[in-house]
Amino acid sequence: MKIVIAIGGSVLLKEENARMFKAYGEILKDISLKHQIFVVVGGGRPARKYIKIVRELGCGEAQSDAIGIEVTRINAQLLLSALGDYAYQSVPNDFKKALAFQESGKIIVMGGTEPSHSTDAVSTILAEYVNADLLINLTSVDGLYNKDPTKFDDAKFISEIPVQDLVKYLDGKDVKAGTYEFFDMTAAQMIERSNIPTIIANGDDPNNLIKIINGEKVGTKIV
Ligand code: UTP
């Protein structure tokens, strides 16, 4: 399969050390022996820290986004370091480059592209570009709930959601630099228009990635 995997910065940099980069490095190497892999890496807390500073300097949204993008690309470089020879050792800064790099047959790792969306959207656009069989979005929660599980004890987990309902759910959520909520609206709309088979799951356990690829029921499936 051709698989696009988005790994949230909140997953890779929860501890701000090399542990998760190493863990994902090993798993991605294994998976790449059987599948063609594209990885999109998020910015996490470091991106939000830098966005806060650039805002304090009086910069607007696009410049704040640009800083966020730089951080995602640094995180992509870190994952390339963990993957070594299994990965194409350059971070494509646009989708055409990512397409060109796939000729190498190696794992492609990228971060952000342009302002006004998050790396969730980058992963869905990339999935369209490469005609992916599967898009996996690894984040720091188990998937989608009907309400915030950190605030409501009776929040119910949603194991499957029609993409139209996800788009409705995300309508009106914040789209400012560094503040994308559970999932990015642009990404949801892209999934809707191209029918990309998508699973959103908890990346804090890297083994979830293997389970999903093996067809086990993990996370929220967008249908
Ligand atoms: P993330 O994709 O990490 O955003 O990009 P996020 O959803 O806010 O954070 P986590 O990691 O999932 O918790 C970080 C920031 O970089 C900018 C946005 O400002 C985003 O919030 N960005 C990223 C862009 O403007 N364009 C991109 O293509 C990617």
C-alpha cells in the first residue's frame, strides 16, 4: 500500500527528547519494507512556543504560520535522522518535490507547506497527490469523542464517523496559527472530496501504527 502517516508534534515531542523519534524510526523502517511510506510531521509545543514569540513581536497570522512551518520542518529533519538510509535525506517543501523524491523508493518525510492550515491538511493534500491507499493521522488522543473527554466523564468514543459529519463537527473551530483543534477543517474537506480512507488514532503508543496497518480496529475511522 501507499500510506501517508501524519504524526502530531504533540506525539513526537511530548517529552522533548529522542525517545519517540527512535521508536517511530524503527517501526517506520519495518513498515517501509512492505509499503511505500510518506510521513508528515507536526510542530507540537516547540511550534506553539515560537508562534507565541513571533506574535509578541507584533507579527500577523501568516508570519506566525511561517514560523510554525519552519518548526515542523526541523521536526521532519529529526525524524530523518532517526530513519537514516531508509529515508530520502531531504525535507520536501512542496508536494511536487515530495512526488519527485518518491522515485527514490525511500521513506519521504515532510513538514508544513504554506500558511493557513496545519500539517493535518498537508497530509491529506499529500494523500491526494500520491493517490494514497490509506491516510493515518496519529495524535495524542484516542480519536473522536462526542464531547471533550478531558472535561466530560460521559463523553462517548466515536469509532466511525461519516466525513460529512466530521466537517459539520469542525465547523467554526479555531483556525489561527498554532491553535488547530482536534482536526483541521481543510483536511476534513479534502478527505470528503477525494474519499481518502482515513484513520485518526492515538500515536502515544507507536504500536498502534502496526495494528492499523494490519487491519485491527484502532482509533476513529472516517468513512
Ligand atoms: P501543526 O500541524 O503541528 O499544527 O503545525 P497544530 O495542529 O496546531 O499542532 P499539533 O502538532 O497537531 O499539536 C504547527 C503550526 O504551523 C503552521 C500553523 O500555524 C500550525 O498551527 N502551519 C503548519 C502552517 O501554517 N502550514 C502548514 O502547512 C503547516
